[in-house]
Amino acid sequence: MTSHGSTRNSTGTNLDPWYHHYADRAAGLSTSEVRALFAVASRPEVVSLAGGMPFVSALPSELIRSSFDRVMTDSGPQALQYGSGQGTPALREQILEIMALEGIHGSVDDVVVTTGSQQGLDLVTKLFINPGDVVLAEAPSYVGAIGVFRSYQAEISHVALDDSGLVPEALRERIAELNAAGKSIKLLYTIPNFHNPAGVTLSRERRLEILEICRDNGILVLEDNPYGLLYFDGPPPQAMRSVEEDGVVYLGSFSKTLAPGFRIGWVLAPHAIKEKLILANESAILSPSSFSQFVVSEYLRTADWKAQIETFRGVYRERRDAMLTALGEHLPELSWTNPNGGFYVWVTLPEELDSKAMLPRAVKELVAYTPGTAFFADGSGQRFIRLSFCYPTSDTIRLGIRRLATVINGELELVNAFSPSGQIATVRQNQNFSAPPPNMS
């Protein structure tokens, strides 16, 4: 046994004897900067403006407890058993009712329930991406999606974003560049409503134009919409899936409008894709949690879930306002997005600052944020930070922004002290806040 172990170590490393045995795609697995922050941000003395955790305390516990009780009383044996790889028919019917609020009309047969929309994202990527295939994504883009695409060895090519969402002309240009290079473009991944991390919403005119571009180029659109019902002043434009059925795969989730602990999401896909999704789902997990599906379905059947979503809107609207007001008071020289829903504000720092390098100092000052580098496939984005207003109270947000201002002003003083000119560094306004560096892919 000793000699066998020696052989194994000779092909590995001192820390991991199996290092050289991993599949190539394992190289795409890396620690998320957002997840890495949770250990620090969970310390009670640290104001966390980092993680996008829903404020589940706004959900009355008796609503969930009564749903639990009824499920166990009326359907306990079924709820505790294996289920279908597609999900329970009752919940899929209710999901259609939810999507109808955003103009989507589909068939219950084309809905696949997943373990959160993150698993739906993984399944779609697994079905379509070969190593080296291109996924187009906004710059910046959701860190969890970047991780999935990397794990399947996709090439992630970013497309510029501005205050009205993904820029169609930039999309055309990027597609032309990739086609000229002989690349295989499989997917456009987009979060059109209250974008994570940028907080912006894609305009209706751009939605139609982007769908036309993708249709003309044979690119499947992957529409990720966890925040669409969490609007503040008015609903966003109707979903892209509402006007294009064959060319759009839609991802939905209960994590933001109910609670993430249930781990229930869904995919609405064209029929042929749906069939493969079911097979992939069964291969990965056999079936999504029957118990979670029964409880969520019972909640939707008996509770005033629309009123509960309105409660969430009120909570997040108040916290958004607190964050924007505090930024205006304490960091007026900076620029940031003004979200009309969702969880996030995207802040542009002075060119002299590096959000990732600045983070240790921020934690020392007892405030945490997510550096912009987490949201770009090549690790750029040093000038940006994502601030989350969903979880902390308004008073805590104001305290966090005051601490953040101390950090940023301190960093600028250091820059000034070591700058050749000896002048105070000034913030440059940058409205094209998310345009990627040249040739970034």
C-alpha cells in the first residue's frame, strides 16, 4: 500500500496527489470572489454590501410553516418520494401563471423544474457548449454564470453595457469579429432586468433589436430573469421570451421572490431543447426536490404571493433609496447606476483606484463589497464595485457607505501622496460605465 501511495504522489503534488488526474475542464473551477467574501462578511461587526442575499425575514414564517404542515398532512408520502425529472405538473402550471405577468405564454409541457435557476444555467451550458465554443455575455456579467461557462471550457466574450443595457451595435461588432476569426458562437447570456451586477434594465427597443441580431446569426439567447418581478416604480419591458419562442431559453427562480433555501428554479425552453433538458436533469440529480416543490406549490395555492412580492418591493425600494442618498452625501464625486429594481448598484471608482486591492482595507474598516473583477471573465474591472442593498437595513447601509467613503478617500490620499504632480486625485465621471477594455474576450 505504501508503494502504491508513492506512485500516486509522484504524479501529483504534495498538496493534491490526484492533481494530474483531473479532467481538463476542472481547470475552469475556481473560487468565486463573492463566495469567498461570505466568511468575512458574516462577521457581525462588518457591514456587508457584498452578497446578494434576499431579505427572507420579510417573509412571514407562518406562511411557510402552514404550507409545510398541509403538505405533510395531505401529501406526505408523495412529497418525501422521488419525483419526475421535469418537476411536478401542479408547480409547472403555477409557474406559467407567474411568467404570464411578464407577457410569457408557454406550455406546461415545456417547463422543466431545476434545483435553482443556477442548475438550469448549468444544464443549458452542458447541452450546448463544446470546449472552445463562444458564449457572449454582457460586460460585466453574473459571476455564477462566468463560473459555469468556464467549467465547460467556453470562451467568454464580453459585450459592452450602458445605462440602457446591452449595446446592440457592440453586439454586432463582436459577432463580426468572432465570425471573422472562425469562432463558433453558441449562446448570448443576458440578464435584461435589473442586471446583476450593473442594476440596469434593457430597453424594449434594444430587446427587439438584439433578438433580431441573434436570429440572423443563429445564436440562442439565454434569458436569465431572477429579479424581473422586483421592480420599484414600474415593471420592466416584457420578457424577451414573450416575443421570441424558438430562439430564447428562459431561466426563472423562486430564490428572490420567495426564498433561496427551497432551491427551486425553472427553465422554459423550445420543445426539442426541453426534451434534452429533462434527460440532462435526470442524469445530474434524478429529480428536483419533491418536498420543496410541494411546499412551494402549496404556498402559491394558499398564500397571497403577489402581495408578498409587493412587500419585498417595498423593502428593497427603501433600501435602494437609502444607498443612493448615502452615496450622494458621502461620495458625490463618484458615478453609479440608478436601478429601478433588483438588488444592486454598480459604482465607478476613480481611475487611480483598484477595487480588488482596496478590499482588505475596506474589511479593516468593517465594510465589505464585491470588487468589479469578479464580473469580468479576464479579471479586469478594477475600477468598479458592486454594492448590494437587499439584505442590510437602511441604517446599516448608511453606516456602510460612510465607512466605504473613509476607505476611498484614504486611498485617494495615498495616491495623491505618491503622485508625481502632488495634486489631489480627482474622480472622472464615466457614463459608459461597463465598456470592456479593447479586444477583451
